[in-house]
Amino acid sequence: GNSVTQMEGPVTLSEEAFLTINCTYTATGYPSLFWYVQYPGEGLQLLLKATKADDKGSNKGFEATYRKETTSFHLEKGSVQVSDSAVYFCASTSSNTGKLIFGQGTTLQVKP
Amino acid sequence: SAVISQKPSRDICQRGTSLTIQCQVDSQVTMMFWYRQQPGQSLTLIATANQGSEATYESGFVIDKFPISRPNLTFSTLTVSNMSPEDSSIYLCSVESASSYSYNEQFFGPGTRLTVL
């Protein structure tokens, strides 16, 4: 079945460092791909999305490109801030049910 | 995007009791979903709730333990029955975007943090 795998955390960075959180998926067909963010004590917020191969989703300085050849959707940000500290979830839609399938989440901690 | 509220935001309950969580959306939506997020874990889909029909439960979840109501297109409830400490989790509802171009984008409520003693 479909699945999503993220790099294990926690990831600890200094402010203004470059961020990459790896995400790979397995799927039949052509899923849509998402990154959600969960700030401490809050629910999930959609950060960005991509719906077809080579699409680039971007928001708040974060970017991710839908790479069909490597089945990946890595999250990147050029310069992180303390306020980016949160848990990041990669997700894909199941091609036959449309349901969201989440990765295990990666905790990011940014230190001043 | 949809604005979703949940009640209660958190609760501490005794073993063996039941808690009903409410989810209210500011617009009419067809599909609503209930998820569980156990401490330090990812989200697991409990069930899909469509208005006017029985909820569809995922493997490992049953109606007797997690009865769901969906009386209209803006509201749903999830009950956690006969609770045990293993039910301590965050419970989140979500809705699928109404746009046909949204590609299954979902919006989430703030969650209900449940602790069972």
C-alpha cells in the first residue's frame, strides 16, 4: 500500500541555517503531496502542496519539489528562524481512496 | 480555507468513562475525518464521516469504541467510549476542501487533548 517516510528527528539547527527534511513516498498512480506543520500546542496547518510531477510548492520561505523519478518531496528552507520550531509532517493522498497518509513527523528545533 | 473549531480543547477523564468531542465547520463540507495522534506519534485516521450515512472506520477502529455522528454538513461528533489510559491522545477532526481543484487538501481543527487517568 501507499506509505510516506520522513527522516528521523529531532533536527536541531542554529538560526539562519539551511534546512532540509527528507520525505519519500510509495504510491500507485499520481498522488498529491503535502507538508503540514504543527506548532507546539496547536493543530496541523497546511504549509505547502504539489499536485503533479515537477511542481514546486512554496510558502513562508519553505519549498518542496515533487520528484517523481526519486519519489521524493524534500522540504527546504534557506534560513530558518526560531519561530520555525515545530513538527513537520509529510503526507500524500492515496491514489485509490483519496485519503491522506502521513509520515511519522520530524521535530525541528531552531536555537538562537 | 475552512475554519474548524473543536470542543473541548482538552480534558482529563477517568478510566471507564466516555467523552464526546465536537467538531464545527464554518461552511458546508461533504467529507469530515477524525484522526488520533498518540504522544510523539504521527496521525492515524480513525474514520471518515459523511453526512447521511454511517461512518467508515479504518482497520483497528470500531464503532462501539468510537461512535461518530454526522447530523449535518457542518458538524460532527466523535465519542471515545469506555476510556483507558491507552486512549490518551490528541483527537483531530479535518475536512476536505470543497474546491474541485484542491486535490484532497484537508484542513484541520485545533485538536482535543485527552488524558485518561
